[in-house]
Amino acid sequence: MPGWSAALNRLTLFCLSAVLMTACNRSEPAMSRDLSTAEADVAAGGRGLATLNPAPVKAYQVTLRINGAPGTFQHVRGSAQYDVVNEEQCGHIEPATGTPSRITSQEPLELTRISDEEYQGTLYLDRMQDQDYYGRGLCRWEFTGASALLKATGAHEETRFLTFMDAPELVAGKTYTRYYPLRDYPRAGPVDGADIPAIDDYASSGEDDPTEYRPGLRDALFSISITAVEKSP
């Protein structure tokens, strides 16, 4: 029947429109919540909506060397840092000031033990995916440096020996070395004559020049070095 067929078509279109409107009404708040969560994560130092490059190609082999340490390091963790270079075009904008927050990401850099004194891993300069995540333009990522954290066994109270190498030095194949007091291994103890107690989970960033230490410590140091070489595709 022509009348019944037309009525059925109108009813079908009405139902379909209702479904689509409901889907839109449900998805828009959800998308808004996702964006708010992402921007809050960026404001707190996270990478928000950013994703990893599924096929990175700019690879470097990183070598971490330990020289003269009083013991071994069973807990060695590396990371590669990436920063967005055009945060004004993407990411979180502070409502009060209108200024953008820097978007950064610390991606794990797996370091494999070669010996008690040497660890190696592979990092990619293009590990992050350039993309328009926030609808305000392409977010462009740049590798900015590699870092490492070492502990004797990984126990909480032990000293965290920290080092960081900037991207230009790493890409140029240079060796970056920092020096640390032997007395801080495995745990930073009391400092004689300074009335400074032992410190749990002490962060020791060392010095890049051993002469920065007082004469009594200069002959009681060990070092941690980072170097890298580009890997062939």
C-alpha cells in the first residue's frame, strides 16, 4: 500500500535520525572529556593524546659505561626525552594567561647488560608521531636527550645515580661523562663533620668536572659515561 509504505519510510528515517542524534550527543561529551583529560595530562608533564611512531627509522645505539664504581648496578633504567617544538600550536593552553604548556614525553630506553661496566640500548630520534592532536595544527616532536638512573640493587634507600646527555652531543657521537663520590654507593651515608644524616633514595647527579669536588673527594670518585653511534637502516 503506497500510504503505508510512505509512512514506514518516514518512521525509519525518524528512528535513524534519532539514533544518530543520540550517538552524537553521547560522543561529543565523551570527546570533550578525553580532550580535557589529555590537556590535564599535558599540564602535569605528560604527553596527552600523543602517540608513538609505529615505524621509526632514525636509530642510535647508546652505550652506558661505568668506570671505577665500588660495586655493581643491578638496577639500570634508561629513558629518551622528546619535546614538542611548537607547543603554541597544539596542546594545553593555560586559561588564565593564554600561554601554552610544553608537551614532553619520557619514553623507556631499554638498556641491556653487556658486562658489569657496560650497558647498551637503541633509541630512535623519530620515536614520537607528528600529528594534529588538538585541532590547532601539527604537533612537531624533537628528541632532546637521553638519561639513565642507576641503583646498586634497586632498594628504596639506595642512592639514585643520575645522568643526562643532550641530543646535540649524542647525535654528534661525543662522550658525556659525570663523576660521583664513591661514598654515595650504595647509599648516601652521613657526611663527616657536616652533621648531615644518611639520606634515603638520595639523588646524586654528579659533576662533569672532578675538580668541582673538594680535594678530599677528588681521588675517591667513579664515573658514568654515555655515548652513541648511528645505526644503519
